[in-house]
Amino acid sequence: MPPMSADSAKRAMERPLQEPDAQAEAFAVVRQAHQMESTEDYVELIDDLITSQGEARLVEVAERLGISQPSAGKTIARLQREGYVTSEPYRSIFLTEKGKSLADKSRERHDVVYKFLLKIGVSDATAKIDSEGVEHHVSEETLDAFRRIIDAG
Amino acid sequence: MPPMSADSAKRAMERPLQEPDAQAEAFAVVRQAHQMESTEDYVELIDDLITSQGEARLVEVAERLGISQPSAGKTIARLQREGYVTSEPYRSIFLTEKGKSLADKSRERHDVVYKFLLKIGVSDATAKIDSEGVEHHVSEETLDAFRRIIDAG
DNA sequence: TCGTAAATTTAGCCATGGCTTAGTTTATAC
DNA sequence: GTATAAACTAAGCCATGGCTAAATTTACGA
């Protein structure tokens, strides 16, 4: 093992490693959040499309996600397998109860993050982009902290 | 197309859809961030291990990520292919210049998010977990907003 | 009604990143 | 110095989620 530099020693003091299992747990949470990410993005988007346009077509879902139609279709098939949506061949996409309630929860979370970012002075364009990425990784506790700040005047 | 309910009409007013290409862009940013996520997690962890323990062994990387050794090894191989790390068979793992500078940037970002969460009243345990997920999805603009709040008394 | 364009599906490609099982190398302890 | 344990690699499995190209179905306008 090479000797430790002064700098390294300093950083090791200031920023000690976590316990291995606590750190592993944090990464596990991220990986799990990650698995739900695309599911949440899809149901949220589908719900928005149904609300604004009366129906959710694959072509529109793909366009708004910025991916090809077959890619979107493949994921929609998974969502159907997992009970979030229903749709018959060549028809538009509907949310199940399960899908709708996940969509509602996701949108709520998304909105809190978005409004919070605006509140602390982030521009609208950046708030839109960052909230899309951040929404899947904030716990209820953090959301509550965000809500307190939103509501504070 | 089915008729729109009163509720839906209301929500459509309050939360209009974004432009398709702006929305697609936001998702593209998330997907790209996503591709960098594991790279950043690895180099940051490897750097921390080198600093605290003098070297980074695969067994430790795997343990702290909470995944199997072969899984960690496969990703390390990718990182080597992409020029972030070097390592010879059965030896410990080193960061290249490129890897080291990414690690530094990631740690900085991670620390800002972590400290910010503490500052707004999130518990230490939650701040550790959430910062792990959030760090990859905050823009420089948002980080600056976080820094302002951290520095504000 | 019928031809064409748009939407959707199918098939098959690729990379990532999990996993297990089994083999190899290294390090250690006796 | 050698046996054993620990660390690592190899091989091969799986699901996800991108892609393209080609086939099919639907919808629409002339």
C-alpha cells in the first residue's frame, strides 16, 4: 500500500468513508428508484396526454420522450405486463387504476420539485429539466423540506 | 376521442403540456445523465477508497456498491476501456487523470447536494441516501442556487 | 371504394448491468 | 514450501431499453 499524502490524510479526516453496508444501502435505493423511473415517466406522460388531448397515442409518447416508436412500444408492453396500462393492438393507451395512482403520485412529486427549484431562484427552463431528473430520487422527507420552503412566503 | 371531464379541463389549464421537443430534450438530458451515473459513482468510490485505505480493491468496491464482485468487475472493465481507470489482472484499481478529475467533480457536486439537504433540515441518514441519487441530475445552475443557500448564514 | 400515408407491430441488432457457477491466481498462515 | 482461503476472472444467463428495417393495420381523402 503506498504511503498517504498530506492532502489525502486531510480529506480522509474531513470526509470519512461511510460504513460499507450503509453505503451499499444508499446505492440499492438508487438502483431501485432507477427501476421505477421509466415507469413513472411513462404513466405521468400518458396521463398528461389523456388529460390534454383526450387520448394517448404511441406516436405522441415516443415523440415526447424523444425516442423511436418501437422503443416506446416495447416499454409500453412491459407496462401492460406489469399492470400499469392497457391497450389493444393499434389502439390508444389507457391507464389502469394502478397506473393512474402512480401517475398522480409522480406528478405531485414532480410539481413539488419543480416549484421548489423556481422558488430558490432557478430559471424556468432549468427547473423543467432538472425536476425531470431529480423527481425520482427525493424521499418523502426531502419533499417535505421542499414543501416547507415553497410554503414559506 | 372521449369528451373531457371538468376536472381534466381544469388540470389541462393549470398544467399545460410542454412543447414536444422541449420535453424530449429534458428526457434526453436525463438519459445522458443516466449513462454517466455509474461511471461517476465508481470513480468517486474508487477515489475515496484510495484516499482512506491506500488502495481500491475490487472486493471492496463491490461490497460498498452492494453488488457481486463479477458485476463490479464487468463495469470496471468498461471504465478501463473508456479510460477512467487502469488495473492489471488481480491487482488493485487506479484512476487515470481523466478518472481522477471526474471523481473530483463528482465529489464536489455530491458534497454540495448533501450539505444543502442538511441545511434545509433533512436528517443526516436521508441526506446521505438522497444525495446519492440526486447528485447526477442537478445542473450547474441548480448547484449554484444550492450553494447560495448553504452560504446564507 | 380504394389507394396511400400514417401508425403500429415484428424481428433482430446492440450495450449496460445485474446474477450465479466454476476456474484461476494470489496471498497468507502454518 | 505448501495448503488453504481469499480475491479475482471467465463464461453464460437474464431484463431493460435504445436502435433500424420491414411488414402490417388503420384511417383518410379523392
